Amino acid sequence: MLMKRTSILFFLIFIVFSTTALAGTSISESTVKDQSAVEVTVYNSNFGFIKDTRHVAVPTGIGELRFMDVAATVIPETVHVKSVNQSGAFSILEQNYEYDLMNARKLLDKYVGKKIKIIDVNKFQDRRDSIEATLLSNNQDQIFRINNEIYLGHPGIKVLPEIPDNLIAQPTLTWLYHNRGSQSQNLEVSYLANDITWKADYIAVLDERDTAADISAWVTVDNRSGAAYNNASLKLIAGDVHRTARPPVRKVYAERVEAAEVVPQFEEKAFFEYHIYDLQRATTVKDHQTKQIRLFQAENVRTLKEYLVGGTTRYFTRRYETKRITTPVNVHVRFKNDKAHNLGMPLPAGIIRVYKKDAEQRQQFIGEDTIQHTPRNEEFKLRLGRAFDIVAERTQTDFKRITSKRFESAWEITVKNHKDEKIIVGITEPMRGNWQMLEHSHPYTKVDAFTIRFDVEIPKDGETTVRYRLQTGL
């Protein structure tokens, strides 16, 4: 009991001491002008990690420091502060994040019960009349006392003598601190902030025979965090970082695009279960800015173009009265992400837009697709569109219901080639249940337990028909 009373007494003495000390202490401020270094690590899931180092002069003892020019979307509970030059000498006792920022109504709220000036512009007589008024209320309507009369509203420009000290004009972290060192501190302040993200975009230009491509990759950093990061060390994290659910962010900003830079260099390294891309130079990321930086350039990347016809499992459990079912022929391009194919860098998820030169050597857009995070030595495939000069038709030639859950069907798939060269077309058929192939006109590959694939040659300006019969169940 004695120890408990002693602890309470100590806490009360500390509060009294802190209040007394603060009463005679001026408020210190730190702005971006004090900044000696800033590091920005951007994640591709709309948040970033900011490390802001500043040289700050603060009195010894207990005081208040306003750390300004922070991100408007800072997550206050993630803020960490330490002294770089005097380890353990500077500590935070209390923190407030001031994001309820200055506007006209809040300014007038601070002057309720005080005198202000109202300037009334008379356009017809070309004069400005100035009167003194006491603001009685600033709720739904403004109420003034002027010459011992009560005015419910009054036209004119309201003029205030000054901005109140306790109103914050920009996002600010306000700290009650205890400084046990000298008055000169190098403070490293780190925090997470929302509304800053990045993505990858790729441009691939196919050669004339569709057997190779030149690929360039760009990263786009989109900063809506409410702060600018000048001459920052920039790192990008690619990977799926787990975060707990959070309330919606408070602010939405309009977009502005800046021209892309030309000669950046990133160094890629493995980091935990992700990959980090470190820009080997400083860069400035302005607020409300979309910045593009080149990630890499690869030339003569070997490619493989293929035509694919796909089926569906519902074909095998019902009778089709339609004589012929037209099936699209999709065009795909495959890339191998390895050094032998002039790649070999872990590729962050993004959109690849593919181009090719026409007969007049003018570059034209031919399709795009999305890739997921792709490690080195893995393959990725792009679906660019549908083939114009290749037609595939499917015909059900027989159907039997063996039991309530067992079916037998026969099929013909005819592929017509109207191009002036022979082609190879892949026909993939997804199976279901306990299936069994009974007859087939062409050899097939069992891709997995429930997928088969026929690869058939279609002659120039000709056609090929694949026939097969199978049993399948639900």
C-alpha cells in the first residue's frame, strides 16, 4: 500500500513539474528546412515508410516541439523518434497529431467574444467602410455586436488582427518531450503513411517474326500523402505485405503528371520474402505528383507466340442441338524470365503493353495483359487478343447419358487457317470428375489431372479436324 501511495505521489509531482516547466517554456518548431536527409520506401499497396532526419535546436528539460511538414496521411501510432547524435537523451512523453487544419470558420471560432474588423466595400460609391464588431457567435450564422446593437450576420470582409497560436496551418506532430542532452539534436523520425504507392508498367516491341522483343520497364510513383520528399533516397518494395484492416483515409487529391525521367538506375535485392528496388541516386517526389522512373531496358528478349483454343467442362454433360459452336482463337506470347533470354530480374506485378511495327515501319499497339510478381527463371504468358485469320468450330457428333452422373460424348474441332503460312494451334480441353479418353485422332498431352492439350499443325490456307470420344462424370 505504501509503495502504491508513493507511486501516485511521484506521478502527481511529475505532472505538476511538467505543467510548471511548460508554462515558462517557449514552443519549438521544426520544418522541412531543418531536414538533413529523408528516405522514402514505397510499397505497391498504397502506403510508404518515411524516415525524416532533421537538425533541431530544443531547450534542455521538458518542452513542446512542433514537428511540421509531415505527411497528411501519417499513421500516428507508427511514429518513432530517436536522437542520432545523443542516444537516449531525447524522449517523447506525449504526442498529438494536428490534422484539423486552419480554415475561415476555425479562425473565426477562435475570435468568439473578441473584437474584429469588418470592411464593407461599396461598389456604387467606390469606397470602403471599416467598422469594429464583437463576434458573439460563429455557429450556423454569425452574430455581431456593433455599436451596442445585435446584428444577425453582416456583409463585408472579416479582418482578424493575427492568427491564434494554437491553430495549426499544416499537418504537424506535436510532442511533449524531455531533453536530457544538449540543445542541438539530430532527430530521426520514422512513420508509415497512406496514399503513396507505386506500380510497374512494361513496354514490349515485337520483331517482324514475333520471335524476339525489346522490353523496357517503368515504375510509376504516385504520391498523395500530403507531403513532398526533396532529394530523397527512394526504395520500392514489391510483394504482398500483410496489413490489418484500417479505416478509410481522410483525404483524396487530384492527379497531376510529371514528365518521365530518362536515365535512372535501380539495384534489385531480395528483402525478407519480398524484393526491394533501390534507386541509385536521390530524387524529389512532390506532393500531388505522379513520377515515372525507368526500371530496366532489355533488348532481343526471345519470345514464343502461340494460338490457343479453349474448351469448358459443361460441354461434356449435356446435348448440344447447335450444329457448330464457334470458338475464339486467342493469341498469346510467352517470355522466359532468365538470363538466357536477356531478362533474369525479379519482375514486379504490372501491365505489359505490346507493340509491333507495321509494313511502313510505324509502331502500332497490338495488345496488353497483366503479370503477377514473377521471380527469375519463371515463365509468364500474355494474352494479346483474338486471331483474325484463324477460325475454330466445335461440333458434338454424339452424346449418351450412361447414368445420372456419367456421360459419353464425341467431338470434332475444326481449325481453319486463312494465313499465308502454316501454323501450330494448341487445343486445351478441361475435364471433370472421373474421365476416360476412348478414341482420339491426334496425340494429346495430359497437362494436369483434369486438362488435356492437342497441338496440331494447320496448313497454309487449309484446315485440320481433331476428333475424340470420352466418358466423364460429375
